[in-house]
Amino acid sequence: MAATTARAPLGEQTPPSPSSGSAPLDPSQPPLIEGFSPLQRLNDETVKEKFLRKAKENPFVPIGCLGTAGVLMFGLRAFHQNKAKESQMLMRGRIFAQGFTVAAIVVGILVTAFKPKQ
């Protein structure tokens, strides 16, 4: 049997090894990723500032969440008071409010996706 040497195709050749003085990965430095800079932060905002900014961008999501929570609380209270018809009606209203909230989230995502970049 003849010994053959395996050769990598031209596009799959291994990159040259780093110089003998430096390690390929320096734990004290962030990894270098082309097109990404980990130090690039335009502004640091608090949770409250971020919530207010997001609520201004799509105000129907917080409205839907508050509506869902409100109808749920009234429905649970009616259930606790053994008002079956009212409880059932409010639970259906909760489903409607949840659907409204999910639709508002989807519309917000679509608007953001198709918004021209600045």
C-alpha cells in the first residue's frame, strides 16, 4: 500500500499559525469579530427609560397587558364569588385581551422590521 498525503482543497486551507510569541486566544482581550465592537455603546438607559421608550414606540402593548390583567382579576373575583356566568364572560374577555396584545406585538415587530434604517 502506498502512503498518500491528504491535501485540503484550495478553499479549505488552514490559516497560518500565529507568531510564536502570542497565544491564539488572549483571555484578557475580547475576541475579535469582524463588524462587531463590544465597546460601542451609544447610551446606557435604565429599565424605566427603556420601558418608557418602548411604550412610546408601541403603546398598544402595555394597554393590552393592563387590559388582560384587569379582566383576569375581575374574572377571578367573580369566580371566587360563585358568579359562573360573569366569570365565564370575563374569561372570554381575557382571551380577547390577550389576542389583542399578541396582535399588537406582531404589528410592532413588523413595523420595526420594515422601518427604514437611519
